[in-house]
Amino acid sequence: MRTRKLVRPRLQLRITLWFVSIAACTLVLQFVVLTSVFSDIAMSLTQDAAKNFDLLASGYTRVLLMSVAVVLPITAIVGILSTFRIAGPLHRIESFLIQVRNGSRPADCQTRKGDELGDLCDLVNDVTADQRRPSADKTVSRDAA
């Protein structure tokens, strides 16, 4: 069992920060919406318990609908944007390795500046260098060994 949980601290902490940020924004939104809705309900309370119950039920429904309408799209957008610098390099490395497996000799795997996993792309380049070298270079390498 792995004892060291932060194997890629920079990457893991950045992703965790995105999750914490989304959660914090959601909590603030919930507080604002609940305060607003319940302030409106408090101003409308009467002696009629059934009417008060209906006011509370509609208030809960408004809070839920407003939260879903705001939080889900924002979470989806933030999720896509925050994983872009990870998913892009993974896609690039995968397509690079497929080309190597199929016998192609692609140029070095490269990621955009600022992308995560650039080190992994460099490692893949090192590991596949012999396979991507032209056939004449391989023959010379074997003869030298």
C-alpha cells in the first residue's frame, strides 16, 4: 500500500485547489440564495400554517432550481478548463504511442508550454527513441554492441 499520497504534489494540489474553489463558491452561492429566499418568506409569514408550509416548500424549490441552474454549468466549465492542460497532453502522448506501435516514426512528442505532463512526454521520447530511429541507425547500433 502506498504511504506517500502526493506522488505529483504540484499537479495534485492544483486539481485539489480547483475542487476546493468550486466547493467554496457553491457554499457562498447557497448561503446567498438561502438568505434571500428565507428573508422573502419571513416577510410573508402569516398565521395560516398551510400557507406558511407552501411558502417554505416553494422557497426550497427555488433554492434548488437556482443552485442547479448556476452551479452545474459553472462546475462543468471549470472542470473542462482545469483538466484541459492534463487531458491534452494525455491525448497527445496516446496518439504518439499509437503511431510508434503502428511502426511509424513520428517526430518527438511535444506538449504546449504550461501543460502538465511535459516530463512524461519527454520520458516517452527517450523510451521510444530507438524504435523511431531509421532502420540504418538501428543496424549500426546493433553492430556497435
